[in-house]
Amino acid sequence: MILVKSKPTTNGLRHQVNIKKSLLSKTNKIFKNSILGQKQSGGRSSITGRITVWHKGRGCKSNFRKIQFTNTKFNSIVVCVMYDPKRNSFVSLNFDLLTLSFFLTLSTNYVYSGSLVSCDSQKTEFSLGNRTIIDNIPAGTLIHSLTSSSNNNKTIFSRSAGTYCQLIQKSMDECKVRLPSGLIITVPSDSYATLGVISNFNHKFTVLGKAGRNRLKGIRPTVRGVAMNPVDHPHGGRTNGGRPSVTPWGIPTKGKPTAKKK
């Protein structure tokens, strides 16, 4: 997608950089059943009403698109690529030629309307958007939407815009994969993955331009601990000198080993 810099007609638009979405489909009439209304919690617990997830609240109302993350076999054609307000990546509306039904998946970069995509555990054509087990994929290939095993249908790794994993080593029953964070993990050879990179690669170059854009997305301000009172945070008060960085509950945040030994 192309980046567009707004004209500086106001202070909020002076530094704003957006993604041009004119190439995306603007209709949702084909697949209205997958668009669900989602209740906004504002980060509060439904039982106690207390804040359980910080920095969440308000924001524009938006509907949730139900994405298919399962590894069921399909042979489909991409009808259109759409914008999803709940994700930073785009989604593809596919028509399954086997079951004659529509479903939504995460869109792959350079996979446009009219492309043929499939999911099969057997060896298939190595084209962008096709999904198969990583035992069939050559080493060094860029993949996304990786599962932890074939039994676990939930896609865990590389689901954000512009991210990808790299298959770096293969063996009889295990494969080593480099995650977007740089961490190298070992997954079974029967884990499913999609060839290519997640769509909307230029998302990281966008500039909000003003704080109100974050509020419209439902993100509330983040206040530093040193700017609070002692009753609100261990860093607050500025009266007893410095102390090592801790969480609001007094647990060290820097220097404490957090990685698991195994």
C-alpha cells in the first residue's frame, strides 16, 4: 500500500501519514454473517468493575470480523481484500470452491483479488498465500500465521501487519523457526504455516499526527510512575530519593531474570 502525507491544513494533519486504502474493497454485503457486534469493556472486569487492563477505554465503535484460523482443507479464490478495524493487517474474503462458502482469512502481501489460495497437508504449489505444513516448505522461506502443532488449530505466531517468520532449519520431526522478535523456537514438522508476509507492510511507517487519534482507537494515556503520588505508585512523591524501577506492586522490572530455564 502507498503512504500518503496529509496536507498541513491543521496542526493535527501537519505530520500525519496514512495508508492509501483506495485499492481496498468498500463493500461488506457479501459476508455480513461474519461481522459481529462486540461489547466494549473499557478494560474493566465484568464481575468487580475494576480496571484489569490498563490504558483502554472509549474509542469509536467497530464491529468484529470473524477470521478463520483453522487448518481445514480448502481450495479457494480471493474475492476481495478488505480493511478490518480491529486489526492492523488487511483481511481477504475467500470463496471456497469445495464447500461453496465464503470465509475470511488474514491477507498475504502481493495476493490480490482473483488469486487462488489453498490449504492442504500434502505438497502443493509454492505460491504466496498457500497454507501447508512446514515439512513441505523449503528452508529459508518466509512464512506467517504459524501454529504450534497440527493438533492445535489456533494460529499463534506472526499475525500482525508486515510480520513474518523464517524457516531456518529442518530435521525429521522438528523445525527451527526465527520469530519476528528474533527468537528461535523449535516446532513440530506438522505445524501449519502460510507462505509469504502479512499484508499492510507499511503500517509501521504511519504517523498518527495527534493524540486524539489514539483516543479514537480506544487507547488511554500512559502516566509515568514518577509523576504520581506515593499512594498511587512506588515511584511517586519524589521525596525519598531514587529507587530501582518497580511495578505498581513493587516487583522489580529491570535486571530481574524473567526467561524460563527450560
